[in-house]
Amino acid sequence: MRATVSLLLLPFVFLLAGCADLMSPDTGKRGPIAPILTSEEAFDDQTFAKPIEARVTHLDLDLAVDFDAKTIGGTAVLDVLAADEAQEIILDSNGLRVSAVTDEAGNALPFALGDTVEGKGEPLTIGLPAQKLERDGNLGEGELAPTHRIVIEYLSAPEAEALQWLSPQQTAGGEYPFLFSQGQAINNRTWIPTQDSPGIRQTWEATISAPEPLNVVMSGVVQGDPQAEDVVEEGAEDGQRREFSFVMNNAVPPYLIAIAAGNIEFRELGPRSGVWAEPEVIEAAAQEVGDTEEMIDAGIALFGDYRWGRYDMIVLPPAFPYGGMENPVMTFLTPTFIAGDRSNNGLVAHELAHSWSGNLTTYSSWRDGWLNEGVTSYFENRIVEEVYGEERAEQEYALSYAGLVEGIENTGADNPATAMRTPDDISPFATRGFAIYDKGTVFLRTVENIIGREPFDAWLTQWFDTYAFQPVTSEMFLNDLREKLIKGDAALEEQLMLDEWVYGTGLPENAWKPDPEAFAQVDGAVSAYASAGTLPDGDVWRGWTAAEQRRFLEELPEELSEEQLAALDTTLGLSQSANNEVLFLWLEAALRNEYDPAVPQAERFLARVGRNKFVSPLFTALNNTAWGKPIAQRIYAQTRSGYHAYTRSNVDATLQYEEPA
């Protein structure tokens, strides 16, 4: 039985229904303390924290970046809200080196690191100060103040999984080192001592020092000029250093605290947006994301106010393992999306959409991944429709639908990993990506078409408004939908099949299918190739959209001869494609069919790209054949050090790689 949703209503918690105020670079007021959910679905088994007893409400970091030691260290000051009877607070740690813990006055507090749990880290238990903080006289009626403040001196480990340290040779410029973080899912506990759970939202601020002339960006609003040249620390071991300060006054899940540091420049795109990148990449990056302001307008028109002030982006070096990461006010992007024609800008639309679904409303438990990614993928498609037109949006939806169908066929319709909400008897990280992203997209498209776009849009807008800056669950989503849209209509309830979508496996029978005309021309070409080996004319191919080219390549037969592969490349120019999505599909087809001429290109591709979406499948394709196994081992020995820990872990498992003793 699923428990009724409840909110933490202990004496020290008061739920504020309103939204946090917009922050600004100079005068920002912290938003209200977010509630803690106590329903069965809201429970997060990936944290050691006990937020009902004591929880972090605000985090203040003062840290130094050390590229030589590959560490970040300094102090973290935590505001804590605790029940009257609470004697301690439990934080999450994974390899943190804690040297001291005190109260605000400098009095030592007892602390202990517990036993390590594989994949989770270790609990950091701290005794709370004997004296409580005095209430802030500026608080309004019903608002809460933290009850305690603790100060932690610490250092991250050089192998901290959230942090990727790049040598100068691994950057575009080749002169300066680079650092970036990736907190999701539970990696931020490797460099920040806090309660690392999406249901424990926190405001934060940070002061970061880094060696000159590097710039630092974070997922908070920068204070002052982000490209200031002033030197603030003379004579440090690694030379002169500069300080950067950031503030996030809206309560966010801790995995959204992010940092990057390197030789990066900024280009303004509009009054609310801009992009950072290495000097060698900045112009191409700025051109590629030139539609950002239009996308922001589209998002606002669809589902309500943009509440984060700015929307900036950073295009990271190729080692970044994901397509993008929706860190507030500073989306992290892979350079592999740059194609020169904005054909992969669905990625930008996706990360922007997270400003509503995922960042504004966030799952309380990792088991509800679809509430972030599925809702966002649906929202992304709506932005694409507004900015690039209905045809492109329908084509991208058709690709998503096809990916879902293929994923379910390969995994098995009864496999619990195909459920949108991860069942309790498997890991919350075991749900397949297509079940979180694509199935969520198709689910919401199905609901939209059954209920009608206008009432559905109005409902989704109020969902974001009602639960802004708060944690949510699948149960809350469905209850809200039933209360405000279905309203007891038994026939409509049966037609929607809500529980089967969210909690069931496979693909429900009412799934809204894409328009068959979306790829009519391409599907005709696929049939012609399958039946007679007829390829589309090169001019026709170049006139297709990137989505159409991807559709054709995804529908190729699994087995292709050397002659067929040579003809494909010669006629369509696949190995010369500037679109990495297209190039990847070509390389995957070539490698799984043991096509020798593609090996040098695959080697170059794997040396310059760290995105797991591309890297892992290509090594898998090589490893699946006796021909490819030694090639995979040879290439991986040369490229492994340039990959993020997430990508390495996947390829290590595929190749059964063991580091030299």
C-alpha cells in the first residue's frame, strides 16, 4: 500500500506555500526553507541523513582550488534546523578529509566518520552545539530560522568522483589546467560536506580562490565582475590567486551545486543569457547557442515565469561525460553538441527546461527520476516546437518514441527496469534511461492528447507554481493531476492508465504514437535500401535534417558488408559529418561490422570525445567481436586517463579493465 503524501510538520517546521523571491547579484533575500517530505515514496535510501531530526538549510563555502594536489579545501559553514531533542546531525561524506568541526564561536564539536558503504560513502556524524542561535529579527511571521550553525574544516581527496581534473594537454588551448564537477547523482559528497539528498533542499553561497589567470564559474549568481583581473592573494605556492564569490538564494537539491575553473571567456547572448568556453571554442559555442533568448521566451510562454534571474552556460572540454547538466544559472554542456547549424540544440532546450522540471520541482527520491527527466524531455519538445517548428518537434518525438520501443524490446516488457518509478526491490539507479526520459515524454504526450493541450498546459503550469523550490513524488504528481484535471471522471481515469504508466513495466497500450508522416521520406529511403540496396542521393542526404539522417542510420540493418559500408560512406559522406550524433551512428555501424577503414577515425573520435553516450557504445561494439577486442584494449589504454570517472567505470566494466598494480 502506498502511503498518503505528508509533509514534515514537526514543531520546528512550517511549510510556506509561496515561492522564493528572485535573487539578484547584489540584493538577494533567501527563499523559504523547503519542506521535508515523509511519505513512503519520498524516502531516499542513498543518504545517511536523518532530516526529520536535523537538516541543513544553508551552506556557506570558503574554498581554495589546488590543481597540483587535485584537491578543493577550506571551510564549510552549515546552518542547521533541528528538533528540540536532537543531539546530532548526520551528513554524507565519501572520502572527505575532515580536520576539525566547531561551533560558530570556535568551540570544538565532536564528530566521527562511520564505516564506508560501497557506492554510498560514509556517514559524518556531528554533535550539535549546546547553544541555539538567536532568532533573526528580520524574519516574517511563520518563517523559520536555523537553530544551529557548525563550521567544518576539510579537504577533498584527489580521487573525488565529482571532480574532473584536466591537464593542459586535455584542453583545447593546451596551456592551462581545467576543473569541472559533476554532482548528480550522489557525487557531491566527495567534495562538499552536507546532506547529499535531492529531498533536502538548501540555499548556498561560496567564495572560491583559484590560480591566476583562471576564471571560476559556479551554479550560483556571481557577485561582481566574473572576469575581474584583480589579484587577491600574493605569494601562494601556485602563484598569484584570484577570488570569486557566488550566491544561490533559492533552495536547491545539493547535487545542483557545481563548479568549473579554467582558461574560459564569456560571450553575452542577450539580457538574460551568455556562454562561457575556452577561447578556442567560444565563437563556435556562442553561434551554436544563439537561439537561447528565444528559447527562454518560449519556456515562459508555455509554463510560467523563469525564476532564476539569468541563464548562462559553459561549454566544457570534451571529457565531460554527459550531454548537459542543468546546474542552475550555469548549464554545463558537452562540446559534442556543436554542429555549426544548431541541429543539436534540443540539448540546450532540454537543460533550459530543467529550470522548471528538476530544478524548480525536484524528486525527493532517486526512484522518481522521470519527474525530472521525463517531464523535462516533454517540455524540451514543446520548446523545440515553438522555436524550430512543429515538423522538427514531431521528428524528435518520433526518435524518442522509437528509442523507447527499441529499449523495451531489448530489455523485456516485464523487466522492472522499464518502470518509470524504480521499484523498491532494485537500485534507484537501475532504471533504464529510456524509461526515465523517453517513456516519461510519451506518457505526458499521451496525457496531453487525451485531455487536450490547453487544459493540460494550464495544469502543468500550476504544478510548477504550487511546488516551486520544493521536493515532489510520483504520488503527489498523480494526486494533483487527478484532483485538478480528472476530477472523479471514472471513464477518463480508465482512459489515461496513469498507474500503469508510472508504476508498471513495458509500454501501455494507449501510448500516443508519432505522426507517421514525420519521417515518411526517410522511411521510404530505408525501405528502398533494405529491399534493393538503393541509397539516397548525396544532395538529398545533405538536404535532410539531422533528425532525418539519424533516423536513416538508426534503421540500417545490423549486419552490413564491407562493400555496403564503403558505399554508405562514399555516397553520404558519413565519416566527414560535422554532427557528432550522426558520426557516432556511422562509427557504431562500422565497428560492429568489423570495418577496418573506420578504425583510425574511431580512434581519433574516442581520443577527443568523453561523452559516455558515445564512448561506451563504441567500446562495446569493438569488444563484442574477436576482431575488435584488441583494438578496444589498445585505444582505451591511450584514452582512459582523459575520461571522467563515470565514463571510465562503464568502459572498465565492458572491457574488464584492471589498472596496473
